[in-house]
Amino acid sequence: MRIFVTGATGYIGGVVTERALAEGHAVYGLSRNEEGDAKLRALGATPVRGELASLDVLRQESAQAEAVLHLAYIHDWGMDYAEILRIDAAAVDALGEPLHGTDKALVITSGTAFVDPDPAGGETTEDSPLSRTFVLKDRIRSERHALRLSESGVRVSAIRLPPYVYGRGGSTFVPMLMQMAVKAGESVYVDDGHMRTSDVHVDDAATLFLLAAREAKAGDVFNGTGSTTVTLRELAEAIGAALKLPVRSVSREEAEALWGQFLTAFVQFENRPSNRKAVQQLGWQPQGIDMLTDIRSGSYGELAEKLRQG
């Protein structure tokens, strides 16, 4: 297939691009600058200069593609969030416009943390009640807007990614927590650290996007989780082991003093979404090294060494 990828120069999008090329697809990736162009060319992809507000570029590339994977999102928390949502909605509309009635895939990126934890501590599904308290709860509007395109003949589907997409020494929140641990001189967790979170290896996430492009039906939503059993204490202990730092329980107030209110609220949100639907309907089989091992003795070793050396 010819695949158009937004966010192709990012952490997850770069791995999606690499995987797609390895499967023999031609990948055209949205790029905002020369650095992005060079990264895509090095992978073997074709850079397309533009950004999410470049609606004519998005329409043109979508019209020429057999599948569109939308992984780009604005993560500038200094911007008005309503404007971020507006830009994303306009971009999705532009990507979807040439796909009406074609059966070509549009796969968009969403999140598992929009769903309330199960009251009994079990796993949740794609149909579980949405959260009214999660710190980024309004982003569900992006998913809903995109899925409405299915009503007008677009084969649109959504991949909900867990809070911790990890692997290859990258990610957002794992390195951030490691950096904050070094700064504080200790790795911390809140209270008894019993809350559980979910994760997925970035290579497994990339595989899921490509499976959805081939097999997903219009309106499908899939939880892209590899594990739902890691506790926040175990995560802190893995970071402490990697960085050779002590590990300590702190109160919520102490955590907010170290991490700030936003990150504390993000971390302190139990998230256990089942991947059963993706496994059964798409044949997805997560195979990546588990997150705790990867932090302790895997791909995060180089980052840990750099942080230890200052």
C-alpha cells in the first residue's frame, strides 16, 4: 500500500513508518522541517512538508494513499486546549474527505485513560463508561469527531494507546519520571503504590496500527495495551534500580511538590483496559519485552547512564 502517516517523525510514528516500510509499503510522512525530512529519508520514507493546519496538503496526500494513519497531535500545553481540539478536528476532516465511499482506511490515535477504572479493580473494555475526572478527559472529543466520519462512508477506526508506550529507550513519561527521580535523588510512588497502570511496547503499538489499516471496520475502537498489571510501586522500583537511587513512598502532596499537579494526576489514575478485542478481531499478539525489565536492564540503560553522570 501507499500509506500517509501524520506524526511520522515522532516517537511512535517513526516506528510505525519503519514497520510499514519493512512490510513493503510506500510511506509518505508529514514533516514540518528539514530535520524531519532527513529523518524520514533515512528510514526510506518520502517526506511531505506541512503540518496539521496544512489542510490542502492533508487532502492531497490522503487522496493518493491507500491508507492514512493519523498519529500527530499538538502537545503544547501553553495553547488553548479548545484550539488544539479544533485543529485536530479540521485535520481529520481534511484527511477523511477524499476517503468517503472508498473503503480505504483512516486510523486515528486515541487513549485508554479516557475510561473510568473498574470499581472492582478489573479490566475495562472499549465500551466502559468514560471518565469525568481524568486530567485530559476532553481529548475524547477528538476520537468521537473522527469516528463520526464512519456515518458518511469512511472506514475510520481508533487505536487507544495506554499511558506508557515504551521501548527503544524512548517514550514520554518513562524518561520524564527517570529525570525527575535523578533531580530528587530518589524514585517515589504515592502511598502504598498499589494502583495499576497499562503499557505497550512501541513496536507492538506500531504493528497494531498496520493491522487496523488492513482489517478494522468502520467505527471500530481498539485498546492497544500490552500489560495491565504493573503497579506504580513496581514502576518506581524499576526506575530506582536503573538509576541506583533509593525508592520511597510519599504522600500525594509530596508528589505534587516534586512532579507538579498535572503529572501527579496523570500518574495517579488507575488504568487497566483489556486488549482482548484487538487480539481476537485483528489477531494482534504483543511480543515486546515487558516495561519493568526494559527499564531495569533493557533499552533504557543508556539513558540511565547519562542521567547518573549528570
